[in-house]
Amino acid sequence: MEKKNTNSSKNTNNTNSKTNIIATGVVVLDSKDVTKSDGEIKEKIADELKKQRTAEPQTDGGQTESGRMPVDEPKATMEEMKRQLEAELKKLEAKQEAAKKREVFLEAKTNLDELRELLRKTREFETEHCKLILSRLASAGYTAEYRPMFSITNREILEKFCGWLDNEIDIKLEELENELLK
């Protein structure tokens, strides 16, 4: 057997053409290869080098040193890329949901600010502009019906409630914005 080292650039001369072969690796040629044409030998060298570049070191049982069967690298890479894309898609969907919630809170905050301004203009004990109604579910049928339990129309209590609610909305907005910035 003859070993052909392809670690450096080699010129092969024959009467018809001049070809440069640049490769890294060792290819073993046997006595049958002597009778083959240059093209066939080059093809065998290219095939062997390709196998060497993509192959993981194998044991006698055909398994790799890590105990796995050899895996087609492009397929594994595609699967990994698919998993990464799916994970990124989940993150994006979570951020979209957080953005929708943020918009709802911003709209509620705007409405609450308008209500607070209206309450500030009123100096009466009870206001006609605003009423907080607390009710409970009266029936659990197909349609929800709520029965009012009591209502609050005291301006000071409503202002305090609006202030507390405004602070709670600010806290929730901060949480959502931090989630969006991740």
C-alpha cells in the first residue's frame, strides 16, 4: 500500500493537463488504484477527505468516542436552528402579549386621570360626576348578572381610591416594561 499525503499543494503533470490539488488529510491508496486514471484517483481522494472532515472519531463498533452513532451534521444543525427559532418565537409572542397588556393599562391610566381631574373640580361632599358601584354576581347562568351591593359617591374616598389605583397601574406598567426590555 502506498500512502499519499495531501497536506501541501501538489502539482500533477500529465501530458494533457496540469492540475493543482490543495487538501489536508491522509488518503491510503492501494495497488488497484495504480491502474486508475488521474480523475478517478482525484475523485477518491476528494471523497476520502470529505469523509474525514465530517466524521467524528469512531470506535470499532461504528460508534463515535462519545458513544453515539455518527450524526449527519447539516441535519443536526437544522434541528438546532429550528429549536432556536421556536424558542425565539415563544419569547416574541410573550412580548407581544405584554405589549397588549401595557396598552390596556395605559388607556385605563388616561381614563383615570380624566376622572381624577373631574373629581378635583368638584368640592361637594358627594359628587354627581362619579360613582363607584360594588356589586356581586347574582346568577351563574349563561349570562352574568350582577346585583349592586352598595355605591360610593363621596369625593374624598373616590379621590383616594383613584390615587391608589393609579399607583397600582404604575407598578404593573413598570413590570410590563421591564419584561419588554428583556
